[in-house]
Amino acid sequence: MELVFNNIPFLLTGAYYTLLITLVSMVFGFIIALIVAIARLKGNRLVRGLAQGYVSVIRGTPILVQIFIVYYGLPDYGITLGPLTAAYISLSINIGAYLSETFRGAILSVSKGQTEAALSLGLSPWQTMRKVVLPQAARVAIPPMGNTFIGMLKETSLVSVVTVTELLRTAQLLMAQYYVAMPFYIAIAFMYWVMSTVFSNILNRIEQKLSKAY
């Protein structure tokens, strides 16, 4: 394990990019998911169809294929993206499809009576959604959203195939340098576990606070 300790700064750099990719993808995925969920619930037939088609295609194809399409496929049409940008885009699109179903289910879990009551008090549909529906839906969405978030943290390892130097790619470079694998695999497994545990605890605290608030 001496090799691992000697290369901790290098591994921490990889962990930093893993966290960065995860957080950026989750932020943009969150925005995409909310738009798609509302489109499927409130949009006209065309908008609902487009939103449903997006969810179906993304959930029905492997994320690795999606990464390849963004990084290797788009250059065929004159769109060339850097590895990190391709990682952000492909993972955001992927997570957006999965989170949209979580959000849609959470919004549907809020009783129609509360929506009708808010509208009867003079709130606009947007105010009702923002002040009444979404805060209550958030409490329902947090647990599955947390699982999706942790899953995304681990799936960032897939972007190593497009040379993004995240945690797995960093370990692979070290293995190629020192011709030894097991210590580095154990090290990055431990680091993924630590990051997943920390995020799980944070989300549990958020869920507890939301439960007390509503």
C-alpha cells in the first residue's frame, strides 16, 4: 500500500474531478428533470409526447452508448467537444431522464385538494406549483433522488473511456506506471465508498429537515 500513500495527491485529484462531474451533472440534470416532469404533466399533447420520447430513449439505451454518441458521434456533424464537456452533457441528459420520473411521481403524490385550495385563494398556477406543490413533492423525491445521485457518483467512472481523468482513470494511469493493480483498485473502491456515504448522510439530514417542515 506504500504506492497508494505515495500517490494520494494524484488520487485526490481524480476524486475531485469525480465530484465535480457528479455535482455539475446533477445540477443540470435537476433542471432538465424538472422541466421534463412539468412538461409531461402540464404540457399539450405534442410537448408531452416529446418529453415522454426523451425519457423513453434515454432510459432505454446504455449510458456508455450515450457517452460515445456525444464524444465520438457528434464530430461527424462538426460538433467536437472536450472530454470533460462531453461528460457533463451526456451525464446531465442521462440523469435528467431518470430524475424526471422521480419528480413526476412526487408531484402526482401531492393531493389535488391542496392545488385546488391554493388556486381558490388566488394563487396563479405557477405560484401554486412553486409554493405549494413543489415543496411537498421535494420531501417525497429526496430518497429516490439520493439513490440516483449516489448512482451517478459511481457511474462517473464510465467517462474514463473518453479520457476524462476522474478517479478510475487516475488509478488506471498509476497501474500502467507501476505495473500493479490491486492496491489502487482497493484505494479507489474505498474512496468511492467514503464519498457515497458522505452524500447519503447529507441527503438523510435534508430529508429529516423536510419531514419536520411539512
